[in-house]
Amino acid sequence: MKKLVFAAVLACVGLAFSSCGDVQRCYEITVTYKVMGQEFSATSHERCTKNELKDAEAEVKAQLTAIGVSEDVITIKSKAVPDSNCE
């Protein structure tokens, strides 16, 4: 009986943590880069999943490198913020 309860608890915990990347949250995304010694920065708020956030960061980096900005000078920071910032 103990093994059955233990297995059920493990299954519930596994299900609870399996979809953590699929939860939509509000993120503050800050992109900073330097061109010819001058620093540029832009901040935006997006409501997305963590997986979509990673894809968006990669897309922004690709767009900046396409216009000639070196990948070494591009910094993208993101953090979860309260949902009221995305409304």
C-alpha cells in the first residue's frame, strides 16, 4: 500500500513540473547592444511562455546580426514581472 501511494505522489509531482515551460507569464525583456561605441537599449513587456521567450530572444539576436551588429556586443536580459505590466 505504501508503494502505491508513493508511486501516485511521484506521478502527481512529475505532472506538476512537466509543463513549467508552457505557462504564460509577463516578461520584461531588455535588449542592449553597442554600435560604434554608442550603447543602445530597448525594453518591452511580452506575455508568452518561457519556450516562446527563448525563441523570441534568438530571433532578435538574428535580426541584429543581420544588420551588422556583432553577437559579442548583444545582451538580452529577461525577467518575469507581475501580470499588470503586460496589460
